[in-house]
Amino acid sequence: MRKHRSDKAIALMTVILMAVSLVIVYAIGGRVAQAENAATGKHYSDTYFFFHHVAAIGMSIAALIAGYKIKYEFLAKHAKKMFWFAAVLCLLVTILGRMNVGLVTCDEGACRAFYIPIISIGFAPVELMKISIALYGSYLIRSRRESGELGTKSFWVPYATMFALTAILVGAFQKDLGSTVVIAMMMFCMAWVGGIPLKQFGVALGIFVVIGAFLIMTAEHRVQRLTGWESGDNYHVENSLISFGTGGLMGVGLGNSIQSSGYLPESLTDSIFSIIGETWGFIGAGLIVICLAVLLFRIIRVAERTEAQDSSLLCVSVFAWIISHVIMNIGGMLGIIPMKGITLPFLSYGGTSMMFAAFAVGMVIQISGWTKRTNINEDSSSRRGQRGTRYAGSSRRS
Amino acid sequence: MENRHWRYFCLKLGLAAVVVIFLSQLFFVQIIDHEKYVREANSMRVKQYELLAKRGEVFFSDGKGVTPAIMNERTWTVFVDPNFIIKNAGSSGVLHKEKVQEKLVEILGERITVDWKDVWGNEDSMYVEIAKNVDYKTVAAIKEANLRGVGRKETSRRIYPAGTVGAQLLGFTNAEGVGSGVEGALNERLSGKNGMLKTVTDVNDIPLSVGDENIEVPAQNGDNIVLTIDANIQRNVDRVLKNTVTGSKGAIRAASALVMEPTTGKVWAMSNYPTYNPEEYWKESDPNIYVNRVAETPYEPASVCKPFTYAVAINEGKLNPDATYYNSGVTKVDDREINNAYGTASRVGVITFRKALDYSLNTGSVEVLRLIGGGSITKSARTTLYNYLHDSFGLGQKTGVELNEATGLIISPENEEGNAVRYANMTFGQGMNLTMLQVAAGFSSLINGGDYYQPTVIAGTYNDGKIDAAEQKSAVRKTISAGTSAEMRKMLQEVRSENGGQNDLPGFRVGVKTGTAETLENGVYTSKKTNASALGFGGENRDDALPRYVVMVRLDGNTLLWGSQNAIPVFTEISNYMLQYLRMQPK
């Protein structure tokens, strides 16, 4: 199969979201810095967050291009090693955090990221974990399907081990329920689209629910998060809703956000969508939701039109990755589900989260150049409407 | 792979559901509940602050510029949060209460005004003031000690750089804004007007410039007032009175004095002794010590008022000062006999009215009233006298000075009590209640050519190192003719030659009239305790020169005091000081 033009809409949506995020960070960065300084005695300058965000977005775009350029086969080949590497890093982050050596940032006892002081960049190994699971999970499903072992022990043992390790390293050690849910979503979606028999799928879902309930009960801050939400006495949600509410139809206008002056926690990171709602109102927030929906829809369309099953499933996992972030973040901010403390892809300030998501989207764009739907310039007649027939079951890549 | 299709469809359906749920929730929160959230946000974020106006400062004049009289000083109130300290002791740098107490005692020492048992007694209390009016250096030491749970807030207090000088005149205000002296009477002008700031604030209550709820009404600072009171004169008069009272070995209970410029109404000094320190006014037990008796305590000034009676008669053309009458030492009015004062027995016989004033004979001034009435104390004579005293000279009514003052009392002839006996007494300053300020202001017109000036203590305002002078008020009315006034000056200079004139600095013209008044004790006049007064003027030794100053002295006795013996030396000392201070040319 010949390469054709990639899906430009995916790249466009990603860049639009990044640009919006840059504008918002520029508008509220100074106010957040002042509130932060007053509350903690730090000395952020008014432009600190903006310039750091510019750098983060620059690196994210580089990551997106890298994801687009680096041969997918090369990455898939090393997926297993990558997963183990990520697992070791996850463990290391926990150990270093417990030892209190410094190179790790901890928040309320949850140590999730390395911190490299000289270039002041944080790195959360769980993001690498997501990439490697997307790659290795899709490889596993494809190879077991080819050998007819999908749904057997030789599939479930490595697949479940991968998740169990994640649940222990990320969920239990790092107390990061949000990321655990994201990875679970990725694995479920891959398994779902990958054709796991429904009965097995149901059993897996059941086990997951039990483990999930166990994790929630064992971590106090998660219980609090739940009860806090239930009693409606959640400062974060209240202020998030005030942000949206005061925004109204058109918003208070760029630079006029008041909630970012310290009322709304995490204005730049987790809560940035609330600030968008305050700044540009229902119109702005609605457009962002639509932007995200278009991005997600285009990703799933690429998945659908890609013949090679591993690449297709990789797209599905990226879809699951992004949509679970979106659901948990926006759902939390709108008070629909409990707050998770998770970033909104391409919008939240800085960090490794945006870089890895951009890399993943870069891979999807790479794959979008190999779909069968749009290769109308091939000398064969148009294959419109022939989806899933001619190349069905084929794993061959040309 | 045929089942892959519907599995994709499920994901798309999920995506669509998420979009629909999010958009509808956004719609509810942002459009339907918009108003509710705006109200919620405002109640949380909009704060109203009072912008405090700076209280105006008060200055004395001092001939060249100004001298600070009442200034603002930054001070601090130190407080502790027992609840915080007891709860958090031992963690994150919070010391135990014993340690906190020890450190505070070390730094503040005597300034601590509370019992430590009360401070730690109530664990729920979060704010206990432990020291007030703490100076900058001390509060800096507290800051340095970095004690958590100990706070300090800036306040301001009034300081009096000249100490007790002019204490009753300057006065003070208490926490409720009620007070005495300039501080009390000019409170509104000094206070200014607090402003208001309604603003959206950030979470740390720092005002933000965004939002449309912001209203700012700036504070209007109080006026910095320059008094006509001259620091040098005031200080000197204060000193003279202090020496007089303390040197009297208890004979003099209290002394007051007033110095003013007769040609403008400007008051140069208002002094009272005993006095107090206005910075620590609360230490005084007797509130009478705060009273500016010059303006607030009326009394019967006695013979210092005789010149008014004479001036009325001369101005009405009823009296030739060189005419004579027979002084028998006593005169009968209705059923009462009016005597001359003690020690005037030798003056019995035919005597000129001029001499009667020199010797301060009561019979003389009663006789003058008879002359006004054409031979007897008729109602018309009384009405004439009343009109002059009350309406022209302003006795028995408020002068309008910018201070608290008493009205005093002169009984009108229309009143039943305004009979001949009373009016006979009034000719020599008894039977009416007047403040020194009223008498001195009326007297000023009596010797300045007949122009009544409303007395004033405000010279202007002081801003950016410059005096913004108040408008010079012109005379409010004519009391007597210039000729009568000139005659009165001459007569009073003659009186002075009999009353301490030999002690005047040579080459000036000084006039005076003394007074000795019996005082009321339990409603009955007693001659065991008297008030002694002296009222006079001084100026250059030229016929065309008007007097430059008026001095009035009042001494309240525990025993028998005499105007000529006790008040005259005080007058002389102040008068001689004025002659020099005003740099007049002797001739």
C-alpha cells in the first residue's frame, strides 16, 4: 500500500487547542503567579508560566512531529522493552519519593514525577507507560489474533499482567487513580475493538470493577474525594462551577478572569477548561468541546479505516487515552463526576502529559497516511464503500 | 472482523454521548444558572473597604512659620492568637505558649497591658491585644523574632510635641471621637471623610482591577490646621501661670489667661493651670482639668467690667469723666446698700469719675448708670446698658470662636430679675456670668477704636510646607465711637499708673483694670474666697497707634485674692513679655 496524505484535521485540531491554551495561559499566568506568590511566598514573575508554557508547547509540537516521523514499526518492535523501562521508572519514582532524595516531586504523599532541576522540567513515567501499553497492547492483540490465540491464556496472561503491574505501580504506589483509569480505558477499548469475545470482556470488566473498588477504599484521599463530591462541599467544584456560571453566554472576556486569581485551584493545569468557560462563556467552552470531539472522531475514523490491526488498535488506544482524560477532567470540572486531578490534553499547562499525548497523536497522523479510504489516486478504481471487505483480516503492510 | 464495525459504532456513540452531556451541562451552568453563579461569585469575591482619611495635624503659629502642636505618629498594636499557638505548638515553627510569652516579655517588657493568665485562659480566643502604641523599633524587634501566632497592626496616635503647652486649648478626642479643645471642637474638620472601596478581590483579598463591580470613593484627609495661637506666647503664659499658682502656696486654686490681638480678634494664647498631659489624658482623675476655662467657664469678672459702663455713658454723651460726684463709700439702690470695696475708705468725698475708675469705686459706676438714666436707674438706662453689653460688646453670648464655649448670662431688663439692684451690680461686673473670651473680645473693641472682631483661633491651613492663610475677617460691628475709645484708653492708662505702671517697660502705653469678685459658695456670696482679675492692653507710645495686644488674667482663690495685688503682677509679666515679643519701638 502506498502512503497518501495524512489526516490534516487531526493536526489542525491539536494545534488549535494548543494555541487556545497558550492564549489562556498568557492571559491568566500573571494573576496566578501573584496569587501563588501571596499564598506560598514563592517568587514567580508575571510571565513565568507563559514562557514555560511556550517551551512546553514547542516541545509538544516537536513530539508530535517525532510521533509522525519515527517509523511506527520501529517503535512497535521495542514496545515490550519500553513497557518494562516505564515500569522500572514508575517503581523508581516511588522509591526515590519515599527516600526523599529530591529528584522527585511529591504532592500530598503521592510521588508521580521526576524533576530535573537544571532545566526545571518534570517527567511523569506513567505517560511513557501509556505509550508503551498502546504499542504493546495493540501488538499483542494482533499477534494473538493471527495465531488464533486471542481470548486464550497466551493472550490474557501478558495482557492482564500488564494491567496488574500498572494498577500496582501507578494506582497503588503513586496513588494515581486517574491514570490507572486512563490505562484501563485504553486496554478495554483495544480489547473491545480487537474482537475479544463478549463473555470474556464481561468477566474482565467485572474483575476490574472489584479491583477499582478495592483501590478506592484503600486510599483515603480518594474516599474523601468521593464523599466530598457527594456532600456537595467541594471547594474546587464549587469554584469551577462559579467560573463557568459567571462566564455566561459570551464570557467575561480575555484577561478578565477573576477565578484564576486564586479562587479556583489549579487554574492553569487541571482547571483550565473552567477558565475557558469563564473567559469565553458557553460559546467558547462549547467550541472547545466540539474541537475535542472532532479530534477524537477523526482519530477513531483513522482507526476504522486502517487495515493493519495493530496500527488500528493503536489509534483506538489513543482515542481511549484522550477521551478518558477529557471525560474525567471536564466531567469533574462540571460537577458531573468526582474530581480526579487529571489534565486536559493539549489545553492544560505544561508538563510531560501534553508532550506524550502529542507524540501519540503524531503516531495517529502517521497511521492516517496509510488508510485505504482516501487512497483514491491509486490506479485501481475507487474503493469507496469497500471498507472491511477487500483487505479484511489482513495484517500485511506494504 | 464483521463484528468490528458495531464495536466501533459503540465507541462513536460513547463519544457522542459525552459531547451531548457536556454541552447540556455547560448550557445549564452557563446559561440557565448564570445569574445564580454571578450572585454567588459576588458574595465571595466583592469586598467593601473603608479608606481611612488621615486626621489633620494641628500647628501653632510662631511669628515666622509654624510649630507642631498635634501630630500623627505611627504606632502598632501587638496581639496574639492563643487558639493558634495552643493548637499548633511544637509543629512547623510554632513555639509553646510559655516560650512565646517569654520572648514577648523580653521585647515588650512594661508595655504589656494584659495579664498572661487571661491571654492563655481562653483557648478559643483568636485575638488578644497585649500592647498598644508600640513604637517602630520595638515592633521591628517582634517582627525579627518571627513568632508565629503573634500579630501586629498599624495604628496611629496623636502626639503633642510641645508637651503640656496649651493642653486645654488643644484638647484630645477619645476612641468615640468625643473630646475637648481644638481636637473636640474641630473634630469634623480634622477627621476628614473616610472613603470607600468596593472591589473585586483575589483570594487573598487583594483588590483586582477587573470586573464591573468596582467603586472607589477616595478618602478626604482632614485639614492640617494652623492656629492663631503663638507657640512662644502660649509657652510663656503657661509658664507664668504655673509659677503663679505653684508660688502661691495654695492661695491660688487655678489660673487662666488670654492674650489676643485687639485689631483682628486673633487669639494668641489661652492658658490654664493646673494642666495635664494630653498624650496621657486618661491618667487624670478630675475631668475639670480638661476644661479650657478661658472660653468654657463663665464667672463674675467684677470690676474689670467697669470700663464697659463708663464707655456706654461717654458714648451716649451722658458722662464727662472729669465731672464729679460725692462718694460716701456707700450708695443705696432700692432697698439695698452697695458698698465700695475694702481699703477705699480714704476716698470718701467729692471725686471725679476718672478718679472713681482709678480707685475702682463701686459707687462711681452706679452713679454712671444713674447718669445714663438721667438721675436714676430707669428701665431705659438698664435697656441702654443691656443693649451695649449684650448686643454690642457681645457679653453673655457666644463669641463664635471655633472652640467649645459657654454662653454665659446677662439678665435682660425685660426680665423681673433685671431690676435696678442687679443692674447696679452689673456696672461693676457682678450679677452676670461671662467668659474671659467674651470680656476680652468686647474689651478689644473698647480700646481699638470701637470695632468688634469675632475672636478666632484659626489662622489657616498648612499644606506642603506652606500656610494657606484663612481670610482675614473684618469687624462685625461698631460698639462705640473712636473718640469714646480714645477716652477709655486714656482713662485705663491712668488706672495703670495707679496699678503697677511703675513696672512697665518704659516707653510704651499700657492700660489696665483690675477686678476682685466675691464667689458664690452654696448659693451665698462669700468674701473669704475671691477671684482676682486683670484686664488690660499695651501698645506703642504714639497717639495714632492702636493697642497691639489685650491680656486678661483670672485667678481663682482658695483664700482672699485681690485684683490689684495678685492679678496685676501676672498681668505685668505677660504684658512686658508682649511688649518685647512684638518688637515695638519704645518712645
